[in-house]
Amino acid sequence: MTLRNGKEFLMIPGPTNVPEEVLRAMHRPAVDIYEGPLLETTNYCLKSLKTLFRTEGKTYIYAANGHGAWDSALCNTLKRGDKILVLESGRFALGWGEAASVSGLDVEILPGAWDKGVDPMRLEERLRQDSTHEIAAVLVVQVDTASGVWNDIATLRKAIDAANHPALYMVDTIASLGCMPFEMDAWGVDVALTGSQKGLMCPPGLSFVAAGPKADKAHETADLRTNYTDWTFRQGAEHYQKYCGTPPEHLLFAFHKALDLIFAEGLENVWKRHELLGEATRRAVAKWSKKGAVEFNISDPNARSNSVTVLRLANGDAAALRAFTQETCGVTVGGTIGELSGKGIRIAHMGHVNAVMLLGTLAAIELGFDKLAIPHCKGGVQAAIDYLAAMV
Amino acid sequence: MTLRNGKEFLMIPGPTNVPEEVLRAMHRPAVDIYEGPLLETTNYCLKSLKTLFRTEGKTYIYAANGHGAWDSALCNTLKRGDKILVLESGRFALGWGEAASVSGLDVEILPGAWDKGVDPMRLEERLRQDSTHEIAAVLVVQVDTASGVWNDIATLRKAIDAANHPALYMVDTIASLGCMPFEMDAWGVDVALTGSQKGLMCPPGLSFVAAGPKADKAHETADLRTNYTDWTFRQGAEHYQKYCGTPPEHLLFAFHKALDLIFAEGLENVWKRHELLGEATRRAVAKWSKKGAVEFNISDPNARSNSVTVLRLANGDAAALRAFTQETCGVTVGGTIGELSGKGIRIAHMGHVNAVMLLGTLAAIELGFDKLAIPHCKGGVQAAIDYLAAMV
Amino acid sequence: MTLRNGKEFLMIPGPTNVPEEVLRAMHRPAVDIYEGPLLETTNYCLKSLKTLFRTEGKTYIYAANGHGAWDSALCNTLKRGDKILVLESGRFALGWGEAASVSGLDVEILPGAWDKGVDPMRLEERLRQDSTHEIAAVLVVQVDTASGVWNDIATLRKAIDAANHPALYMVDTIASLGCMPFEMDAWGVDVALTGSQKGLMCPPGLSFVAAGPKADKAHETADLRTNYTDWTFRQGAEHYQKYCGTPPEHLLFAFHKALDLIFAEGLENVWKRHELLGEATRRAVAKWSKKGAVEFNISDPNARSNSVTVLRLANGDAAALRAFTQETCGVTVGGTIGELSGKGIRIAHMGHVNAVMLLGTLAAIELGFDKLAIPHCKGGVQAAIDYLAAMV
Amino acid sequence: MTLRNGKEFLMIPGPTNVPEEVLRAMHRPAVDIYEGPLLETTNYCLKSLKTLFRTEGKTYIYAANGHGAWDSALCNTLKRGDKILVLESGRFALGWGEAASVSGLDVEILPGAWDKGVDPMRLEERLRQDSTHEIAAVLVVQVDTASGVWNDIATLRKAIDAANHPALYMVDTIASLGCMPFEMDAWGVDVALTGSQKGLMCPPGLSFVAAGPKADKAHETADLRTNYTDWTFRQGAEHYQKYCGTPPEHLLFAFHKALDLIFAEGLENVWKRHELLGEATRRAVAKWSKKGAVEFNISDPNARSNSVTVLRLANGDAAALRAFTQETCGVTVGGTIGELSGKGIRIAHMGHVNAVMLLGTLAAIELGFDKLAIPHCKGGVQAAIDYLAAMV
């Protein structure tokens, strides 16, 4: 018996639920790329990215996914053979490091774990050891969707400063921008990047890069540039140069509208909404995990992100649970990937998510625990309700 | 602080949540009305209505809302001055009776109440009294969205038969077709009607009428006909006659798609889904109402509909609760109307509704009770979860 | 060999090409009908109808097609058995008269022809004969899409006045409002009506009625009212009363947007656009008809409408021509109906039509004449181009 | 006076008119990227690309525009410092060469002209001179939208063979695939690439690359790879690897639908449609240019492409003409770029274009010539009509 037929929810850590308004904004004819309203859209988007990243730096829009933005950050600032230090805390910083290897960079991993954030002390220690400043860049993700971890970007900056190290500080905010506070300039980030399909509520296919003055300086001597990623070309006066070719118009129409929605709500309010929904989720999980087979992947409560919560399910019932919530209830929750593959679920609460969507999702999960006899402590949804009642 | 930004839910008893596929089906150019694919759409819709109404009778599609269908039922079968008997059990049968008065019919109301269904015994009794068979038609609604009542159409038919009365039996299924079982032919209904915007998941603007042989016979001598409602004209061979003028194409595209969705799920499965979601709602309400200010409007558990549940809130906090769930959580629940105006809420669970939407809505309501300090017994959502876990 | 694959054009006299913006406006969830933004939409639409009809009278919106509006005009103002005078000039005034017969009105036709407009002298003469003022209403269409005629509404009013006759003057502007000038109050029209799907560029399913003071007065004693058409009910304070039931929301969203488009262009500019495109069409037809088998249906040049041009094709090749333009070129032109059925084509130039659409359509028709060896004089498109070059 | 309000046409050489069906296919929620229907879409698209390119080689889909595909072709097959030979015939092969320079390739241009195709003899001659086989790759575009030229890819291949040269043969089919015949395998092309937004009728944002065995072999030792472009990674088993990260879902939904449309029409029929519409355009231009200020940019009739026709306007009235057709008629034709900037117009007839769109566009241009008193010979549209009447 299925109770699925209704609006389908996609509570996975990207792509996320695309607002009706954003989908509607894409449903229109193409327009000229050399003149007319598209030029204004470009200006608006490039400028708004500064607002989102909280930077005075330069911003770039790529017809590409987040992996394309990874290349952009690396190829525009580094030289073949440069050493980079990748801060492990899940899957994605490692992936970025692997991408760097393809471009001929020398990748060193600062070992971490899948259940906690990057340790600032270890970063400082490693950088102090690098007395010749071989390390050209430090790469980290703010939120890793594979583990659910949140890294404290400001504190990690302080570790770099404490080591008095000149490395470029590059941050992947793909799973956090538009969800949790990010202050590129205030926190001393040199290159930040993100994608369209998570907190920014758009279809996938766009990625965004912001570069501060130190990155601009490094760009001058970078020798890994490719035409498509090259910042210099994209700073040209012609409109098509902003995109190194034909602008991805429909995705830009979508992004424009998504920006409107974010600014209408207010960026701080967006962050606060994610904070409350994230904590409500954690209250539910904390309750469920009091008994039985459910536990947080991230052991340190301070390192749990507000955009995605990763659960481990001891008895391997993740697949059954996900099938149940999808096929019987109408909500798709994320499966775990990488070293957690098959061992848990990922509940995304990022982007276009409100209280009723989140509570409905938590209820569907608790219903699944019950139906599938997965050992858990009842009352998770109730705990989430109780928390929110006290906070809203 | 609002947690509203996400998909908006419309859990009111009509119009209901329109499926993405149905909206998409309307997003297309108009087509010719004299030839081409629209003719096939007409055939499909007219035939499928027989399946929905469970009848071998004739079916009609109106560019009109449900009130237009009311007129169609009356004007096509009755004569000026005819007496009709309206079975009270909420607001809408009375409204139908008022409509009949405008056309010059003599309307008698069989008194009922807002908290229970029509009493078959009283109907039988009244009809027995009508020894001269003055009453030309009996009008009833299967579900009244104002009260939340469900009337037992089959049993009421038996009461008519027991009185051996020849009156036409007319049933408004606007709030029930596609939600709860309806068997026009098996139950001896002469005229049934419904609208597009509730269980049938379409935008409002279409209504549908089915007429059995006894109604066809009455039609021959009816003298209230108007051109637009006239069944005879609509039985003509020309395509435009089916609609008495230009077909409402885009709404027909929508209806065609909605029918596809219903048949893909299976009509019985649709009914079952509504039954489980309706009962889950009632489990929550039953729990909440164990203490304090919340109670069912319909006192008789057997007379509560599977498409909408009406709650009374003793302390008049309905407006605050509705505002909270809408503005803070993202779900609009219905306000009460008519004699219940301002005294409660209406939770619709009709049409395109799945488990996660319903549970999220119930959670938002319980959150609202808590936040607004409306006295209630906690655990309503939990009760709904427990019920569904046992049933799915 | 087909050259069809591209945007499909619908150059038939209704429904017409729906603008992208209008379709997009419908692609959204339903909303509450008792409160919120829909109420503002209703006010805007009702008020804007006054602007379109050029009246200070009352306006009504029906979930219905134009035939429903016909009933509304009749049932709200007349009494059973009243005599009405129908002014023949094509198919649609006759149809309106047939509709009146169903309601029990006594219908007299003032005979006319399919190739010219109503003769004001004959109208005056007939009304003078009616010394007892039996005729309660005079019915006429401004443009008849079956014949392509345009009737001079202002001059016909003068004929009524010249006869000093008190009959209500009712005008069907379904195929002319938003295409050609119409001045309800200035021209002394008592009831005007139209539909959504022609000059107003919306999907079919809405119709509109405007009533002046004399009609309001007649309404007080009208005895043909039905609930759904009743103006009195629709003047009620409750929002749902404006629609006698659930508002046809999505069609209203569409209509709101279409009104925005019309007002953005300017109503007079819209008329002017239709005038130029209409005359360009006539220049092409005049050229083609210099030789061979093509001729105007309307013999009087002053009686040809700016919204649709009807051609007679002497050799019966209408079907082949229409198939050719549709299947080979991508444009559907209208077939003729009624007594012209199969004998010609109808080229609509109403609503959302620009120069390139019209010229492309004329070119496709001329291409069809050539391909199918239908005798004609070449240079029709050139004549249209020459005319427009002199006028724009 | 504007006659613009109607469907807007975009007759520029990319992006092109996106079919309704394609836009509609994008208007849907995002889906999971690890499982479910998206995997089937990926398979379908990758396989269909083989059909479009007419190859048994490997195909790749990039979230990127055509410039991204340029990089993919180069970075996956070449080594830093490799010499490439760029065959000039307009703007875009030169642009590809400039892109190659950014990656550190040694770019030599085989000089050509903007008014004719690449000369096979000169290519053969140059390659014969390269006795040490320094030239690693030959780059050419099949159609250059800046000049309107069509290069004979098969004949150029023969020139390479005649020189017995081992260089990789790379062809940009961005402005020709889905418009004109292309036979990757039969013609001995090693790498072919295209974009979504021209003949393939999709929004911009996707580009496609096909690689034959010789390119695969070169890939093994290529040292310009970046992670995002890397073919090896994209051949991985995981679904996300096909896109090196999150798949651009909505654009894929669009592309899937566009492929359906192409296959429904038949690829050869699509080519034939473009051939007829291209020749009809040339017939009009040939007529106009018999007198006055209008002429073809491409002097060699055999080198004019079927996807875009470039006109020179001697008196510099290009801007006025384009403004007129757009603002008065509703069709945007392309402006010229590069060394032709401001000196002409580009009439695109690629992708989703039918006879009525093309004839309407030609009529709008002829109207503009007339209105703006740009010297020309009348009868261009008539010539197009006459040609098509003989051919369809």
C-alpha cells in the first residue's frame, strides 16, 4: 500500500527542491546574448554573488557544476607542481584534491576523520613545519555532505595566521552557501566557490567562484590556466566573455529568481531558518538514537552542519528505509556515499525547505523506523515539534 | 521568525494541491476546436467520467464550477414549481437548495444538523408522508466540506426505496469523488455531479454531471432548461456541442492528465489512500482532543469523511492557528465557514496528498497548538505515525 | 516533405495564440479562495473589464464560455415569452437566438446575409413597425467569425433611437473586444459580453458580461434567472459570490496577465495593430483575388472585420490548403463553418499576433495556392509588405 | 507604431528557438542523482549522441558551453607545446585557436578569408610541408556563424590523407550538427564537438564531445588534462562520473526531449528541412541583392551554410534594420560580429524553424528594407515562396 501520490520531496543534499518561481523563470524563450535584458541579469548575478559570499572580491559564473569550480580555483592561481594541502573531513575535500592531481599539482592530505571537523591545531602544526612555504594552497570544505560535518572556517584561518603561512586559503561552500554564515572577506578566505543546486535552490549546471586580492595576485603567474576557466578572459568587456562563450541563459534566469527569493527573505533569516530546521532535525535524531540502532555520524555536536544531517544505521537497513519513505510516503532522503555507503541516510535540510516539509520528512522517517522494526526510541518528531515551539 | 520558505501546501477543502504534471499539461498552446487531438481528449474525458462515477449513464463536462453543475442537474430534469427535498447536513445541500429557489423550484429542507449525517429514517418518514409524490427530487451531498460530514448514499437510497418514492435522487459528490467510494448505478443515483478542483486534482473551472435513465426520462419534459446547461444540445454530434461552445481546452488538458494519474494509481487505491490518511488525521485529532479545547465537529465517528476533517476550537484561536501554520510553517489549512465561521479549522486530506504532506501538516498544527498555548493533549502526530505504521 | 517543425501557429478565430506570459501565469499552485491575493485579482479583473468595455456599468466574470455569457445576458434581463429581435449577419447572432429559444423566449430574426453587415435601415424599419414595443431586446454581434463581418454598433444604435424603441440593446463582442474599438456607454449598449479566448489572448473557459443601468433595471423583473447566471447573487459581498462558487483561479491568473499585456501596449495601440494587420491581410487577399478562385466572403469593404478575414475558394480546395499550411508550413488557419462549411478559409488576425506571424501566415497561404495550383494572382504577400511599409 | 506584440522570434545563430516541449521538459522538480530515472536519461543521451555524430566513438556530455567543449577536445588529446593548425574561415576556428594558446599549445593559423570556405589545396600543401609531423592536430569548424561559411569536412579530410599526415582532425560542429549532414566516422574525424543551443534546440549550458579511436589513443599520453574535462574520469562506472560531479539535470531533461523531437522527424528530414529553408533564404537574398546595398557575405554559393545566412549591408543600416524587425515586427535577427561587426545581419535558419517562421522573417526583413529605404530589389519573399512551392 502506497501513500506516495502527492508532491514529491527531495530531501537529499543536492540537488534540492527547486522553488516553483525558479522553475517558472526558466520556462521562457531564449534571448539574444549580445544585447538586451540578459546583460542586466549578468550584472545582477555577479554583484549578488558578492553579497552571498560577503566579499569585495571578483566573482565568476561558470556553466559547469561544482567540480568545474574546483578546477577554476586551482587552475587560475597555481603552477604546475605546486603543493597543496587538503584538509580531510569527509569525501569532498579529498575529491577536490584528486581533481588537483589531474592538473599536475602535488597533493598532500592532512588526515582527518569522517566523524569530526578539521582540527585547527593539526593544521597550524603542519603549516609551521612547512618553513619553506612549499604549500601554495590550503583546501577545505565548509560543509561536507558525505559526512555532514561543518568546519569552522574562521578558526581554521586563525590557525593559518598563527603559523604565519602565506598559502592561499580556498574554501568549498557548495553545501553551505545560502545555508550557514560565510564571511569571505572577514574570515580571510582567498578563493571561495559554490554551486547552484543546494542552498541556492537552482537546477544544477551553474557554479560560482569568488576571488580576493591575494588570489588575483597569484593568478598573474598561474600556469595551469585553460581558456574556459581563465579569470582574465572572463574579466573582458564583452558580455560573452563573462561566460567564455554562450551564457547559460535559462539557468541564469533561474539563478536571478532564486537570488530574488533569498534577498526577499533576507540572508540572515535564511541562515536562521536553516539553523532552526537543522537543530529540529538533530533533536529528532537525538531522541531516536537514545535506543537502538540509530546514531549521528558526526560525534561532535558542534561540528554538525545545518544543511545536512548524516545518520548511521547499525543494522544496515538504510536501503529499506529510503525505499519506504520514497515509495510509501513520497519523500526521497539521501543515501550515504563513500566510506559510509550503505551504512546510513542523509537528511538534507538545505535550500527551499520549510517547517512542514521538514516535519513531514522526519515523521516519514520515524514511520519507517516503526514499520521496518528498526530499533529506535520513539518521539523524535515530538522532540522536533517541542524544540520549534520554543524557538519560533 | 518564519520557517515558511519552501513548498507551500494548500490543505483546504478545495481547490487542492494541483500535481506538477497537471500544471505542466496546461502549459501549451491552444489547439483547433473543430478537428485534431482535442476530439480524442473529449472522448477520453467523457468516458473516464463514467469510470469515476461508476455509471453507464450519460456524462457531461461544463466550463463552470460546481454551482454550474447544480443548475445543470436541476434545470435539465425539473419543471418550474416542482418541489424538491434538500437533505441538510452542513452548508452545501442548503446552498444547492437556494440555487433551486432562484430557478423557481419549491424547496423543502429536511432538517438536519452540522455535526452528523442525514438520518435515513427521517428521510423515509418524510417520503412516506408525501403520498401524492409531490417531491420531484431528493438532493444530498456525499461529503459536506463545511461540516466534514460523510453521508451514506447507499443507505439513503434504501430509505427512498423503502418509502417506494419515485423522486429523482441527486447527489453532489464535489468533495468526495476520487476520494471515497461512489457507485452511481449500484446505489441507484439518478444524477451525480462533481467539480474538478478537489479529489480530481485540477484547477477549478470544470464541473461534471452524470445522468442515469430516470433522469434522461425526466429531461424530456423539463421546462427549466437553458441553452448552456441543456443536455440535449450537448448530446449533439458536433464537437463544440459537447461544451455548448468553445471547449475549455487547457482545463481539459489538465483533466486528461489528472485522470491518467488516478487510473495509474488505481481508483480503489486512491480511495484506500484517502481512507488511511483520513484515519491518521482522526487519530491525531482524537489524541489532541483528549484534553482541552480541541474537538471533532462531527460527533458520530462513522460520519466523518475521508476527505476533510473539521475541528472545533473552543477558545476561538482558529484564526491565530491558521495564520501560524501558514506564515511560520508553510501550510494553509482551511478556515471554517457558515455557522462554524471562526470557530474551527478544516484539515483537507483530499486529492494529491501523500503521507509526508499529511504528517507535516499535522505536525505544523500540533506545533501551532503548542506555540499558541491552545490546550491540547500532546502526541497527535505520534498517534498518526503509530496508526500508519500498523496499516501500510 | 514537411517544413512544419518549429513554433506552431494557430491563426483561427478562437482560441488564439496564448502569450508565453499568460501560460506561465497559470503554471502555479492553487490558492485560498476566501482570503489572500486572489481577492485583489478579482477586483483588478472586474475593474479592468470596465476599461475594456468602456463602461461605467457593472461587470461579471463567468467560469463559462461565450455561450454561457449569452445565457447570462438573456436570463438576467428578460421574462419568459419576451420577444427578441436577432440581427442576422452570419452564424453567431443566430446561435444566440437559438439559445434564447431554449429559455422560452420568442425569437424573431431580422433577415440578413453572410456577405454583409446588418442594415441599419431595415432595423429601424422593423422597430418602427413594433408600435406596441413587443420587442424586449435587440441582439447583434459586432464581429461574426463565421462570415468575417463587422457590424457598425454605433450606427445600429442610432437606428434604434430613430425608431424611438425602448428595447435593450445587447452586443456580442466575443470576436472583437480587444481587437476593434468598442464603446459600450458612448454607443448606448445595454449589455455587452465577450470571451477570454480571442482578442483577450487567454485560454477558453472564462466569459465576461457588462450591464448598464437599463439592463440593471430590467434585471429587477427578469424571471429567467438561474442561480449560476444571476447577477444579484454575484453582486454579493462574499468573494465566492462574484463567481457563484469556486473562482476559476488559474484562468483568472491568466486573465490578469493578459490584461497587463493589453494595458502595457495600450488599448488604442492594440486596436491600431489589429487595423494594420487586418488591412495587410485584405491587401494580400485583394491581390490574390484579382485572378482566379479566391474571393472575399464579405463583399462590402467597409464591413470586413479587423480580427478575421474570410475567403471563399471557388474550387473547393479549402481542405487541401488548410492541410498544406498546417502540415507543411506549421500554421493552422481556420476552416469555414455553417453555410460556408468547406467553401473557404478563415484567416484570424486577432489577439497575440505580430507582423512576422501575419506575414508568415500569408506567405504560407500563397505558397499553398502555388503548390496546389489554386488559381490566384501572385504578389499577395508583396502587397501586404508594401502596405505595411507605408503605414508603420 | 509597433506590430510587435505576438510570439517573439529569435532568428539568431544561437541560442535558437527552444520548442515548447523542451521548455516544458525542464519544468519539473530535481531528482536523485545516484539512482532512478536520471541514469536512463544519461544512457539515452550518450547513445543518441553517437547517432547524431554518426560515430561508434565515445561520447561525453559537459555542463559547459561550446568553449568548454573546445577545451575538452584539446586538453584530452594534446601535450603542452604541441603545435596545432587552425583553419581560418571566419571567427570561430580562430577563437578555438586562441583557447588553445591559453593552454600552452603552439597555434598556427592557415590563413583564410571571411567570405569563403577553407581551401583543401592549401591545407594539403601546408601539411606536406610539415614533414616532421610537428602538427599534432588540425582544427576546423563545419559552419562558422560569424561568416556563414560551410566547410567541406569530407574534402578537407581527403586533403589531410593526401598529405599522408597523422594529425588529429578535430571539427567544431556547434553551428551545424542537427542542421547539415555530418558523418564523423565516414569522414575520418577524430574529435567532433557541439553545443546544445543551436541545431539541437536546447537552452545553452550543455556541450558534447565525441572521440574516435585515434583520439582515444592520443588521450593516453595527453598532459593538459584537467579534472573537469578528463575523459578517463568520465568513463568511470559511477553515474556522477559521466558529468564529473552533479549532472545538469534540467538541461538533460531538455536534451532528452529535443532528441525525441529530432528522431521523430528523422535526422535526414531535419537536414532536408534546413536545406530547403536555407535555399529559400538564399533565393530571397539573391533577389534583394540584384539591386543596391545588399549582398551575401560568402561569395562562393557552394560555401553558404544551411544554418545561417550572413548579409552585408553596404550602407551601414544593419542596426536600424535589426531594430525595426525586432521592435516593429517581433523578430530578432542576428547582428554581425568580429570583423563584420556593424556591417550586416545574420539570418539564422537553424533548429526549431518552420516555413512560416522563415517566410515571416524574410517578409519582416523585406518590409524593413522598404521602410528604411535600404536599396534592394523587391520580390525576395516571392522568390522564396516560388522556390519552396517547387520543392515541397
